Amino acid sequence: MSLRIGRRRTGVSSRRGPAPSHEALTAPELPAVAPPNTGWLIPAPDGRLTAYAPAVAGGIVRWTESPTGRGGWTAPELLLPDNRLLPYLCVARGPAGYADVVALRRTADGPEAPLEVVHATQYQAGRPLTGWHPVGNPHVKNVRMAASIGAPVAVVDGADALHVFIRNASGGVSTRVRDPRGTWGNWASFPCKRVHEGLSAVVTRSGRVELFAPADGGVYVWRQETPGGPLDRAPDLVLCARPGTASGIETHEGRITHYWREEESGEVVAHRPSEDGAAAPAPAPLGGHSGDGPLALGRCLVDDHDCTVLAQRERTGTLAIAAHPTETESAGAWWTETHQSCEGAPAVAPDRDGRLVVAAVDGDGRLNVTRQRTDRQGLALEGWIRL
């Protein structure tokens, strides 16, 4: 097939042009902290996209796509300000379309104060969030350990249960689940040790959760057999992932492909579990040595072919994009520099028309977005809009 992607030709192009004259683009600046994790660009049930980032002053900065969906965005909004919040958040969207925002907050002033996981819910695009509600900490009886937990990862399964995972202070993984009725269970721990920071959790279209936890000398994996059920331990992977670089995406019905950076070289690799008891394949190398942090992942049609798109922050502070035919990593992925400023991790998501949208927070704390063009061959992008 003649895709304009892969090792020989990239087909990824972008251009910087003047921002469209939408009123939302003239709003006052509200600087954000660049998210260190992907997954902060979320589609709502009505098709609008919403971007979330930590606020410099504590709280959430939110940008919402206009109801017309024609490139306009609302002015940035400061939500739920709290100067004890750490500059981190993750967003989980469930089958009902609600967005659950999960963050970390100090319970007192000072860098050694214990941490607690907190969460808030947005029920409709552009509408207010509930207040912060404490989820707690698995080390509530040990102040020193309670100050040393990792960043939370949250997903909502197909039964509308919210799962929160953290690397605990003992080097294991702790989880707490809110059931569909809104009741939180107790903190529970998975049997594991020496887990690194940077857990990755993915939900399949059928609503099953898969948790990927890099650790010393390998990776722990847990999978849900049915939405709403427990996560069962899957075979460990004897692979080494650089901390804080894992992410995943469903690439076939019920099948997750995990991406991370090889521990020594920093090269991006992709891996899927074996099927029918076959020997696990070796991770597929995809280049990207010049980047850092986790990969933002998305799928879209490129020249009528299903492709997986990867976006990363370069160590130079700019954004690079690559693509390959989905589950055909052997075609290669040639990385294309966009020259767009990118701090922290980028994010990607489909818009209401199925076009891929790429978002990055620049060095001034401003949101920048671009959208896939479908009137050109290959993976071409519109001009960047700075919000």
C-alpha cells in the first residue's frame, strides 16, 4: 500500500499561519503548567474537545472547543484553584461521557506534608466541575510514607467504575475504585515491588482495563476480564522500560499495544502481548531517540488506511510526530519535526469528524492546537492555533 508514512517518506507536514479570528483567541493569557503526562485532551459526547492542564497558581486551566466545532475555542478558564495542588492531573472519561479529573494535593503547607489524591467531575463540556473531593492515601497512618506516593493514573471502565492507581511508598501499586453508584471502596495493593513512576492504564472499547507497570528488570501487567470486575495478574514482561515513558492504545478489538522508551537507548518501542500461548514477540523499534517522556497516541485514517500516530516532546523543547499503519510497526515510523514549542507531554484526540487533533503547551504556558487535513495525501496538519 502506498502510505506516505514510514521510513522512506513521512507525509507529515505542518505550517504555522495566523490564528483564525475567533473571539476566544483574544482572551487574556492564563498560563498553565505543561502536563507531564498525555491524555489531557478529551472528547465530550457532543464531539467537542476539552484540554486540561495544571494552573501555575494551583488549580486547573481548561480550554473548551466551541459548539460549532469549526476551530474556535473558549477563553482559558481557571477552575478549582488550590495552592496546595501539585502541578499534575489526569483525566478519565467513562461511558456516560463524564470527565473525572484526578490530582495530588498536600494536606498542609510545606514540601514534606503528606499527599492526598483528590478528584472532581465535569458532567458536560464547558460546564463547571464539582469541587475537589478527597480520595485519600494508602499510607494514611504513616506521615513519612504518605508524602512519598507517586502520581495517580485514573480510568473509567465499561461498568462506569472509576479506577485510581498509584505507585505507593513501598514501591508497589495501590488502587482504589469508585463503583457506578459513587461509593468508594478501600485502598488495596497489588503484589509487586520496585515499581517505577509512570504507570499506564488503558481501557478497551468494550470497557476492560489494562494496567502496565514498569519496574526493575521487567513490567507488571494486570487485565480485567469483564468491565466492573477485578484486575487479574497477567504474565510479567521481561523487558526494561525507561521510567515515566509508558503509554498504550487499543489497536484491535480488545488488544492493547504498549509503547515506551528502551531503558538504555531511549528508543521508542511498541509491544503487544502474545496470543494463543505463542511466544511473546520482541518489541518493535520505532526510532524517536531524540525525544523524552511518554508518547501521545492516536488513531486516524491516512489515505483511507488505519494508522497509529505518535507524538513526542523532543529534548530540544519542540514537538515531533510519526505514524505507521496500525499493528504494522515493521513499516517503520519516520519522525518529523514540527518546530512547535512543546513543554511536558503532548496530547492527541479525534475530533467529531474523525480527524486527529494534536495539542501542546508551549514555554509560555499557552495551548497550541492543530488539526489533520484530509484534502492532502499523507498525514498533513493545518496551521497551529495559539490560544
